[in-house]
Amino acid sequence: MNRLGGATSPYLLQHADNPVDWWEWGTEPFTEARRRDVPVLLSIGYAACHWCHVMAHESFEDDATAAYLNEHFVSIKVDREERPDVDAIYMNATQAMTGHGGWPMTVVLDHDAQPFFAGTYFPDRPRGGQPSFPQVLEALTDAWTQRRDQVGQVAGQLREHLNQALATAPAPIGPDVMSGAVATLGREFDGIGFGTAPKFPPSMVLEFFLRESSPDALGMAGATLEAMARGGIHDQLAGGFARYSVDAGWVVPHFEKMLYDNALLLRVYSEWDTDLGRRAAEGIADFLLAELRTDEGGFASALDADSEGAEGTFYVWSPAQLTDVLGEDDGRWAAEVLSVTETGTFEHGTSTLQLLRDPDDPARWADVRRRLLAARAGRERPARDDKVVAAWNGLAISGLARAGTLLDRPDLVEAASRAAELLHGLHTADGRLRRVSRDGVVGAPSGVLEDYGCVASGYLDLLQATGDAVWLARAEALIEVALARFGADDGGFFDTADDAESLVARPRDPSDNASPSGLSSLVHALVARAEQRRHARREGAAVRRLVLGRGGRPARRAAGDRDRRPGRCGPGGAGAEGEADPGRRRARRRRCAGRRPAAARPASRRRPPGGVRVPRHGV
């Protein structure tokens, strides 16, 4: 029996009609596996994952494969975005056994949830030297029934590895460390970004560069931000960025669009004080409001990469398609402006849209863009994962609050406020955060450290944008829970609370990935709170001087004085329209947006022996 029909996760609901007898994560499937004396197959993914869809169509919707799974395994399906704690533990195991990781993640466990085999995507038939998924399952069944001692040995070694204490080396982070980081990153810089394909937007690195503001840092930030904004990874019609580029030149994206990427990039592009930066930031903000905002005021997790049964079809164009929509003259002009060629930059003669230079006729470009958007609206749209994740909404609140201040867009601050009210009203119960909700119904998973850190940081950025002290109180309440429940004896933090569900290991990863780690996000919130307290002390002293005067008598307020509450952006606050010097106004707005320190990277761990072996070419 498939048990996913009552799930809140859109990813789990995608598998509710599979012939596989899926279970959700919990104690019950392990009890069932022990009763039947079979191993547990754990499949982890997320709704916008292209290769998750491929493996589902090839294997989990196949009756023969499902029948084998149902007979020889108990199968669990997990949404990594709902349960980042479960995902983190078994991703560590997968990377330890294989040297790499990704989704879909395929892990096989014993009755105590200890992993003894791990991989990612497996095809439905042998391909490229990789065994088929049915061959892998048969080999694992043989290992479980014929070599149980080996299975137990591997599982025990991996459990020991997963529970190793992470080495930490607390040390001050001063100017030398920051300049050293810039120099190290400079050696990896290729002129338009960092690393080889696939290339991911380095949002937090770019924010660090803009904050450092040295010539080298600003040069690398500017070149990367421009290349991304002009590349195919950027939706040149509707705004927003795809998750990553499959090439090193930002030309062809992996087309899924994630909330966390766009929330982080909104912050960076808002801070990049250029016309292109403003256009990119406003495009991201408009994308968030138009395509990811939910009826309840929160923000959905992602848009899928696929539509019409293929990846990217919603976004790519051929010269003929441009001509059909725009006519001969405008179609030819648009093809040149957007780098759409007969051979194509993507598949089947289609191209992603790039804007490698600003059009020489802005009015014509605005009209062309409007007509292409209207035509694209008639295509089949990618599916939306509409669950609301607390941490990612915290990032969106920060991005919108900062952008609203810096770009003079009060509608963005209003959207941030509405999302924050949803998190406080729906996701918070007895002072504790729940991680997800959908359609106004909160889910069961408890908040993890990144939820507390990102939401508290969002509240504090909203305080800066609105001056409403309620957001300081709400942020401080979350921070106090995080300090009390997530702290470690060495001064660091675990990613799960001390009263959370007990797993095979308690996850603790201080390193940033595509989004800030729990440690990094909480440090940001702690720094922002300390800054607010410093402002409050300074404000109190100023008020006392104003009221009492030097001689102890109440001082009269000068005619025309305006309210300039520290922390407020907008009329009467930092960045007020009355500021005469635009340069000073921008500088004050930057201070209003807050400053954030970079997080340290973790020390490496010892790599354990690999898992139970499966022949690469089958059994």
C-alpha cells in the first residue's frame, strides 16, 4: 500500500500514485522492515529535481521494479526540503561512500537506520558503465541475505564516521583573514565567476566581496554579477535566476528556479549600485511576487525545470518562433539582441535568451519583451512546489526588505511584512518554529537551526525597513530558543534541537552551501541583534540629552526637526528622500541594509571505507 496520499509535501504527492509501497519517514517503516527482516530503501529528492523525475518515470512507475521493491525492501520517500536533517545525514554517508552526492539520493539502511549502501540516480537499464537500478536491487538483496556480517560491519563503520565530532578551531576573524579569503578566491576566478561547469551563482561570496569593497573584490563581484545578469541563467523576460548553469559561461541553465537562490541574489543585486544591478534586482523581486507568492502571503519553494515532458521548453526559443510572434523585422532584431541562432545554444535548434549588451533601442526592447512574455504565457508552465519553507522565506523577507529600502519600492517591504506575519502566525507554536506549511496548513517537521537563524535575520531586516519594534521582539524570541536548544558544548551549534527526533547521528554542518548554513544564519542574526542593541543604547543616550539638555532642563525640539529613529529606512530615517547628497543617501541605505560576516569553513573529516559493493556492470 502506498501511504503518501496524505502527505503535505508536493514531492511526496508526486509519488502517491506509484505502484511502490512508499512510507513516509518515521519509526513505523523500520518496525515493518524488522518484522519482515528486509532492508530499508531510502529515496530522497525534491519536487523541482529533474533527475528525480527521470528516475521516477523509469523505475518507480514501472510495475516490475515496484513489485521487486515491495517484495524485498521497505521503501521510504523523503522530501529533502521538509527534512534537511535526514537529508544531511545520508548525504554525508553518500559522499563518504562514493566521493560525490546529489539527488535523487538512493540509500539502503539496516533496521537501525544505519546506511550500508548509497548512490544517486540509477538508470532503468545498464548505461555508460553504470548498472541498472534492478541490478543494484538484486545485488543488495543478495548481500542482505548471504553476507549479513559484511552489511553489519559496513553499517557500523559508517555510523561511527557520521558521529565523529567535527573539529573546530575558534579564532578571531580580522582584516587579514578577510583579505586572505579575497586572495584565495581570486586564484579561482575565471573572469566571469568561480569554478568549472556546472557553475552555481556564488551569492554569499559576492555579498562578501561587496562588503569588503577592495578593488580586487569589487572587480570580481562586478564581473560575475554582470556575466550572470546577461547570461542564459537569468530569465531575460520575467526576471529571476535558474539554480545553476550546466556550462562554465552562464549560457544554458538547469532551468529550475529556487526561492533561496533568488532571495540571496536579490540582496546582492540590490547592493550592486549599477543600472544593470537595479534592473536585475527589480526583475527578481517582480518574479518572486508574480510567480512564487502564495495566497497566504508566503513564498513557494521552487518552479520545476520541466514542462511538456521535457526540460526548459517553457524558456527557450528558435529564430522561427521569434518571427512567428514578432514578425520578420522585430524577430530578426530580437534574435540578434538575445543571441538566438539557427544552430541553437540548447537542444533541437533552440536557444536560451542572453542579453550580452543593452539594446540600442530601449523602447523597442520593452515592446518586444512584452510581446514575448505574452506569447510565453500561452505555453505549458512548469509545475510549482508550493510548500512554504521557513528558512527560505526568512531569506526572502531579508531580500525584499533590503531591496524595498534600497530601490525605493515600499511594495516589496509590504510583501516582506506579510510573509513575516505568516511565519509568526502559522509556523510558530509555543515559541518553536515549524519548518513547512502548504495551503495555510502547517506541517509536522520541526524547525532546524537554519530556520531559526534565517527567520530571525529576516525579522531584523524588516525592523530596519519599517522601524516596527515588534520584529525585534520576535527575532529575539527565536534567537533565545536557538541558543537554548541548539548549542553545543564547544560553543558551536547543532543543526537540530536537543529535543528533536533522535537520528542515527545529530547533524552539524557549519559550511555554507547553496544557502547559508544554520551556524552562519544564526551568527548573522546574533550580529544584527547586537547592532540593534547598540543603536538602542545610543538612541537612549541621545534622547536623555535631548530631553534634559546640558543643564538638566528639558530641551526644546527645533522647529522642522524630523523623526530619525535609528534603524528606520524611509521618510525621516536613514535613506530619507530629504538627503541632499545622493552618494550619502546610498551609503546610509547600505548601512540600513545591515552587514554580515562570512562563516568559517569546516575542517575535513576522515573518509571511511566504502559501502557494500555492487558490481558496476551488474550481477
